[in-house]
Amino acid sequence: MISIPTTDYVNSSFAVIVLGNKFLLQKRDNKKSIWYPSMLGLFGGKIEVNESPYEAIQREIFEETNLKIKNFQFICSISICKKNKLYNRNVYSTAIKYLPNNFKVNEGRGYLEVEDKNIHKLKKKIVPNDYIAISNYLRIKRKLYLC
């Protein structure tokens, strides 16, 4: 039987946003109070009380980018144990054709578009769990494997 370290769960939803053959990544703030400051990561965040993971990803993407996206596909769930808390990250994906005029990064230090063929070159600059999520996306959707 698997032992769960605590009942103190913090759940979140994040999105692999695909823009043609590129991934849209957030440039994270340089704050010591957040996980992986100054790295690249997926857009998303905490699931609020009485909110489903799917509702959370729609809300978070809108809050962080002004993108109103209705359709996401579930990719995977990643659980992390840190400081005796279990964190569950639900990962979704969506594809968009272009960044609309109202696109704006409202959290973090901006964004970066990274071609799928170059994502492995940024492995050490991407939040580890987000790199795993992107890897899962590529494996499931495109039958590509990252190292």
C-alpha cells in the first residue's frame, strides 16, 4: 500500500499551449517565494474551492494571458511531494493558430515561443515538472520522445 505523507493537498491545473510547431512558455518571476524562479514554465495555477480542474485551467489561462480558451484536452496528472505536502498538477493541452491582439502576459516576466524541435535544448531552463508534461504531450500527440 502507498503511504500518503499528508492530507494537505494543493491542486493545480496547467496547460501545454501549442502555437503551430511551437510551445508557449511563461517566463517565471524572479521571486524567492515561488517554485523555480526565473525559469520557463507552463501557464496555469491553483484550483480554487468549488472549482473543477477544467474550470481552473480556463480561468487561469484567461487571468494570465487574456486568452479565452474553451477546449482543453487532459494530458496527465503529476504528483509532487515537497515539505510534507502533496501537490497534484493536472496538465491539459490546447492548440491555437495565432496570438490574438488582446494577448498579454499578466503574471511572470513575459513569454517565449519555443519550437518543438528545440525544446530539449532548454531542458535545464524549464521547470522540471513542466518539461515532463511537455514530454508527455509530445509522446502522446506526436509520438516523439525527449531525452
